[in-house]
Amino acid sequence: MTTQQHTAFASILTPPSAGTWNVLLERRALDEDDDRTVIDARPLGLRVPLVEPERLERHSQPCRQAPAEAYLEVALAPYSESNLVADLDGRVQGVFVATYRELAVGTPVEAQLCLPGGVQLTARATVTWSRAQRTGRPGLGLQLERLDATDADLLQTFAAYREPELYV
């Protein structure tokens, strides 16, 4: 990992006292037919803590392609349309995926969660609800399953920087 890659990462892993960087998060569509977004972190803008390089490298694997029927790539950032979903106790239980793609309730999916700066983790999930474009903010509700402790901690820490949506 280069110094430039390291300094561009908007950390969700360390407490604010560890140092901060200014980061501007920019979304851009991959192409006209693809509703996924890519997060580009650059020095400027939002203040967030700096990550420890050894923890970043564990999660900085490129997103891999999988069959479209069971795979979703979800960009989570401080101002993205998609967001984490938590229960009343504040524990992350799932993800709201802003998309026009419709999947049936109960569909098992593999979700590639892309956090700021290229930190990515893969989680098994099940579609728990679906909202079409005609009913307002379109998207899917995914319930996350079988997260390892490190990935659960990553998501919980990210939730401390961006308040998750409430699931009741």
C-alpha cells in the first residue's frame, strides 16, 4: 500500500484522538446501465480519523464479480444513498441498498460492502423487504447473516460516524 493510498483513506477504525484527515467523498456512476456507485476519497472536506495500515490491508481487497442474481455491491459512505440499518439497541442488523433493482423477499444474496477508502467486506444476507421506484425511495432491505467479529466491529464503528436507519 502506498502512502498516498493510506492517507486518502477515511478511517472508521480508530478513535478520533488518533489523528484526522480531511476527506471529500465523491460518487460517480460506473456507467449508464449500472446503478452501483464508486466512492473516491480525496484529501479535503469531511474530518474523520486516520486508519492503522495493518488493519486496512486486511480489508482492502478488490470487489470481485459474481452472478448478478445473487450479488450486490453496496457503497457505504457518510453521504451515500445506501445506509446501515440498526435495531433499537443500536446494533447493526442489516443494510438499506438504494437501487432500482428488484429482488424477491427471501432471496439470499452475497453483499460486497464497500466502505470509504476501499475497505471492503463480504457478507451473506437475505432480502427482507423491497420497495419499488413508484413508492418513493427505491431499494432493498438486507438482513446481514454470519458476520465475523472483525467485520461486525467495522460496521458498528462506521455506524458511530454515520447514524444508521432504525429498523423496528
